[in-house]
Amino acid sequence: VQLQASGGGLVQAGDSLRLSCATSGRTSRIYDMGWFRQAPGKEREFVSAIRRSDNKQLYADSVKGRFTISRVRGENMVYLQMNSLRPEDTAVYYCAATGRNYNSGSYFNRNIYDYWGQGTQVTVSS
């Protein structure tokens, strides 16, 4: 399974970006997908996840109401629409996928994700 994240860039505060994550290879192994981000000098942190079984979407409190995750199964794509961007959203964004399903509370834990993309840089200027 391979994941390819794209769509990052340099924007101003208040702007929007849409990140994409393309999956390839044995995509039948993928259950659920998520986005994480890592700012310089900080730990990689959960941003959002979406479950295959019921399309349930999960968000970190810091992005709730501004970011929307979506999944297009036929295209094997996952998107992260980011609105009202803030300088504190600046980070490298990674898409990730699990090899099985979990209960909702688990998706915040990066250790459950089996597959990772290479990351795309998002920079938000003030």
C-alpha cells in the first residue's frame, strides 16, 4: 500500500487549502484513513480521521469547524479541506491508513496507523 499526499502550499491566514491523499497498491487492505501534522520541534499530532465502516469523521479540537475530511472510495482518495487557516496550522501534513477498524477513541493514536504518506508542507503566514 502506498499513500501520496499533495496540495500543500504557502497561504495567508484566513485562506483555504485542500489536501489530497492518493492510495495505490493493495488498497483493499486499507480500512480507515487519517491526517496528522508535525510542526518543527513538535510531536506529530492527530488532525482528522474517517472510518470506512460508517463514514464517521473525527477531528482534533484545534481544527473542528474549520477542516473537513472526506473520502471517495471509487477513486481511492481522501481529502482534507482546510478553511480559515491560521499560522498555527503550519506543519507538514501526513496522510495515514489503518489495516483494520478500531473504536472511535483509537484514531487519535498514531501507532494504530499501518501506512503513511510522505507529507506535504502547509505554511500559513500571518
